[in-house]
Amino acid sequence: MSPIDLQRVKVHEADACLVLANKYCQDPDAEDAANIMRVISIKNYSDDIRVIIQLMQYHNKAYLLNIPSWDWKRGDDVICLAELKLGFIAQSCLAPGFSTMMANLFAMRSYKTSPDMQAWQNDYLCGTGCEMYTETLSPSFVAMTFPQASELCFSKLKLLLLAIEVKNEERTDSKIAINPKATKIQPNTQGFFIAQSADEVKRAWYYCKACHDDIKDETLIKKCKCKNYIGNLLQASGFMKNFMPLVAESGPGSEDKSDIETELYQVTYTPPELPKRLLNNSRGDKIPVRDGLANQNSSGQPLVNAAKTLATAKKNGGRPADALTSPSQGYNRSVPQQDRLTEDNTYSYHLSYEVKKLMPTSRSSGGGNGGTNNGLTVGIADDQAKDFDFEKTEMKYDSTGMFHWCPARSLEDCILDRNQAAMTVLNGHVVVCLFADPDSPLIGLRNLVMPLRASNFHYHELKHVVIVGSVDYIRREWKMLQNLPKISVLNGSPLSRADLRAVNVNLCDMCVILSAKVPSNDDPTLADKEAILASLNIKAMTFDDTIGVLNQNPSGGGDTLSPLGSPIVLQRRGSVYGANVPMITELINDSNVQFLDQDDDDDPDTELYLTQPFACGTAFAVSVLDSLMSTTYFNQNALTLIRSLITGGATPELELILAEGAGLRGGYSTPETLANRDRCQVGQISLYDGPLGQFGEGGKYGDLFCAALRNYGMLCIGLYRTLRMVPQSAVGLDCRFRDTSSSCDASSKRYVITNPPDDFTLLPTDQVFVLMQFDPGLEYKPNRGDMTKEDNS
């Protein structure tokens, strides 16, 4: 806070300034306010210094936007501990163990296996040495689709390509596309890799198809000086892009060469944040462009890029014939001029509504609306209301299209008592055991629920969230939860076995144990006493051998059809023993991890990442996020990628909306917002059965990787393996989340293996971490009106 001290440490000459938070403070809001004041002081002294700050609470991020010199484009960034911690835990509800995998990726550490260690420890430690890197893809990757590039990197370069940076048409802005479907690699594309070292990632830049195509040993892929490599470098740098079309115009066949060069070097059209509706070609003609759409239409063909459209327009006298007569169906289909104008108007209505609905107006709600929309709320322009019926349009997603949304519900409508909970069919849900006093600091439960409400899930796929805790505390959090669907609250205690049985904890897909209580300064070991007691309490419980609540109808009648057309089968066996209930416990003090598992042999002085509960994904501590500070300093895009993966798709636009303090706003579905649903999601697949079951019988991980990517667009990133093989009779219907064996000795413990080598042998009990594509289901299919069943997605 003192300019003299800032001058003494030469802040004006520093590369960056990192502001750390006290994670064990008594008042998180006061801690955040003090650190934000420190940022203001630092920026006041040197406005161009790069600042990376840790904040405890999510709602305090908005205050950083008020600092005039705060600019994320210059590298300023904020690591919100509550947002990331709860986001990691939320993804573990979808793919158990994922929090451990991601935490190890941004912790900069090396590994050393030992013959004295158990086999599972060596496999786990090999994965902990993996880190996240960025590197420019070599010109040999240009024009490949992302799946092709990812398969080449894995099989030949021994690298895992997770995502690429996609620039907009003007190349002024970019976004990170994680496992995109049909996006083609452009020159100078940045790739995001998982690898053991930066030297390994260099292979992606050195790779030359002419020189390295026949090389089997990836360590021999070095920089080459062949003519092809240098020519490709010139092309990638833009020299050939500017020079070749000029030469081509004067020679024979110039039209074809120009088309090839234009298509090769222009960026494939992707929707910028503020999409344009018209593009000008070289003659000044207006060319309509369908913005905000996915990069692949419903027939699986890639969209025509903007450059090719312009080139076609030249040859057709300024008319982009192909762009206006494409027969493709769904949201990517071309439409007649009249329909397209109507669609543009709807799009403008959507934008105008989002902008104007908070603006005051002196008109009455019925004035000027022609008597057809008298019930329209104040704040919507009257000239729009007469053509667009908001009342008949259902809002299912928020205004950005990234999350499921519902009208605000009162907390009383969502509260269950013990009898109501017991009568409710709860299965495959998420139980949140929350310890909090009525005056405890808010932890931001929205950051836990929002990733579970991402719009790339269909509505029927959303896991019901049941919060067990003090209603007085939840009431203070409810303002930020009231617009998220499928939430129930049981006013009780997470230590009460009766309450736990009422919410069917043995049938849940994940039990999350959290504490909002302020830790005491007297004894740090006691900071986690409630969480540890709750964890041990559940593990000590026994349950009936529960059979599912709904059997498959043998006749296959229409009443049992799910929205995707398959018969609903809820015949699932719950865990007989509480030790097999999938669980993740948040710890404040790392050393307390020793108390979670009574049957492990971890030394009390063992680092957290080496302990069995952390390796199995059943424990998470906020301290693992400290290493994210250094990761962000060295690679700012890594934080963006991690945040995209774990928040379910939070965007800068959404950050601004939430900064208003009014919570999520509903939005009317447009092709632009619906296109935001088309993004990948974290998932887990079984090798016991299904289309990839053939690889579970001694198959190799490399074969699984290629088959999953080619046939299903799934990008495999690791394995979740049992610590001990369970009896064959125990593996079956419910093997995704829990061990269903009735034997008390059977173990459901699994450990994480990040990015195993391609020759790694698979087991039938393995689960595979994947980044899977969005399944549009019935929503994008043509002839949808012929279906009698309503789509709940």
C-alpha cells in the first residue's frame, strides 16, 4: 500500500506482481477487500504492471472491473479460489477423479517411479508428471481437422492435443475450442497439450510431413531444413499469402489457384462475441452470413468458410450461390430471403430485449402494442413487442445460452422434510452435505451447481442436487440458486443418518461434503472435524440391497420412452456398504487427509498429492490451487482452458451479467444461443460393455484412443482404475460409479492415471476420462414436428 515500498521493490521494472490471499482467514470478504485495495495501490503506482490476484469469494471479482487500468488483455488475471474449488468438485460429480487429474496438471512437479512402490503408485505418479503446455502447430497440420491433428499428435508425436485457439474472421479476437468437431487447423494455430516436458511439446512445431512421416521413434523428430518445411514456414508467416495471389492472377489457371490460396489462408468463419450479419465482398455487395452457428451442420459436412464464400461470390457476379442454396438441414440450413429477414429480426429482438429490459420507460405496458400484448412487462420496446410474442416463448436457458435456466422459485417451494424426501424417488443424484452456521461466510454454492446445469446437457440428463444443511444459511445463498432447476433442500444435519437415508445417499452418483464454517485459530487440525466425521459416518453405514425403482417395460410401450427414444431403465443396485458410496470431501488442512481413510498406509507427513484419498479423487483441498498462480504467470491461456473445462462454459459476457448482482437472467432461444450448446463435456465411459468394451479385454490404450476419436469424437485423457480387482459378478449394471458387490471386502477405490502411454494395457473394470461431443438428440433433427413425444431437453 506504500509507494515507498513499491519503489523499493522496483514494481515498475517487474514482469508481474502476484497477490496471494490468506486462505485461513476469519473473514474472507475483508481479506478480498484488502487485496483489491493492494491491487489498486499497485496499479496506481504503475498502471502497466501485470497483476495476478487470488480472491476468496466469487462475488468480489466484480470489483476488479472497476479498476481503470485492469486489463486482462495485458495479462491481468484473477484466480477465484471458491469458483475453481467448487468447479473442480462439480466436475468430479460428473466424472469421479477428475478434480485430481486437473489439479495434477497445473502443479509443476516431476515424478520418479521406484520398484519399491506398488504398481498403482507408479502408474499414478507417471501421470502426476504431466503438465499443460501451449505450442504453435507446424505448417504440416494446416487444413487437418482437429480429430486428425489430435490422432497424429498422440500416435506419432506422443502428445495429447486437448484444444486449439480459434481466431475470429478479422483475427482480432480468439477463443479456445476444446475438442472441436470439424474445425480445421489454420496457419499459426496455438495448440494446448498435455505432456511431460516442454521439449516434448516442441515436436508439434518441428513436425514435417516430408521428413518425419516414416520416423517411428518420436525422439528423432527435430527441426529440419528441407525445402518443404521452409516453404511452409513462409506460408504460415503470411508472406506467401500476400505474394502468391498476385503471381497467380497473371498466370494461367489463376482463378483456381486464387481459390486454393484464399481457402487455405483465410480463417474458417467462427462466431465472434458481437456477430455481424453482413459481409462486404470486393464489389461492395452485401452477403448475408449465418453467424453464431456451430462449425458443423447436421449432415456432418463442414461449413463453407468465409473466404470461399467470397471467392464464389466473385465468380457469380457478387451472388454467393452456394451459400444461398445449400440443402443442409437443421439450424445450419440456408433459408429463403423472407425467412432469413424474419430470423434477423428475431435476433435483433433478442439483443434489444437483453439490453433494454433493465432500462426504465415512462410508457405503460399496454401502450402502442395494438392490444395483442397488453401483459408485456415494462422495459421492452413497443415496436418490437407487436411482432414478437414473448409470453408464448419459453425460456429454458440463460441469456448467454450456456446454462439451463428456470423462473425464480422461492426457497420454501424447494424445501423437503424427512418424510417428503423419503417419498421422493431420488436416484443418480448429487447429495451436498453442507456444514454452516447461519452467519457463516458465503461460499458461493452457485459455483458448484452451475457446472452441473451446463446447457450441453439435455434437461433429462441433469443430476438432481439435494442440499442437506441449515436452511438459515442456504436462505442467504438462495438468491444465486433460485434460477437453476432441479435443486432441493433438506433442513437437517449431514451427521444424521436418518437424514442421509431419507435422501438415498446410497443411490447417489456423488456425495459432496463441504464446510462453510470459519476455521478456528486454536488448532488447525480441528478445522475439518465436521467433514471428517461426516465422511466416516457415511462409510460406517449399511443399507438394504436396494433394487431400482422402475423396471423396463417388456412390451417397450411408448410410456417408457425417454426423450432420446430408448427405454428408461432405472434398475440400479445401491451400495450395500457406505464405504462404497462415491464421495468427495473438501479439506481445509492438508494434513487431515490421513483421517479420511482408516485402511490406507499413508504417512502423516506425506504430501497431499501422494496420499491415497487424493490419488483416488475422494479428497480435495484448496491448497492445490496455489500452484495455479505460477501456471498462470507462465501461461495465461492455461487458466482460461482450465476455467472453461471446470465451470461448464462461463464467458466474459456471463461474468458481466453476474457482476450486476441480479443472478442469472433468462433468455429467449435463438440459433445463436442454441449454438452455444454445441461444446464438449467431461464424461466417463466404461470398458466393461458398450461399443468400446472390446478394448477392455487386454486391449491397448493407443487403440482405444484412436477408435474413440474416429468413431465417436471422444478424446480420451486418462483412466480411472480400481485399486484391487473386484469379483466378476460384481461388475455389471452399475459399475460406472460404485462397486455393487455385497462383499464387505470388495473395494470401490479407484485411482487416476493421467494420459497413459499408447502401449498401456487396459482392464475390463477401467473407466475412461473423455471429452465427449454434445449430442443434439432430437433437438436438431428434421421432421421433428412429426414426433408425438415432447422433447424435455
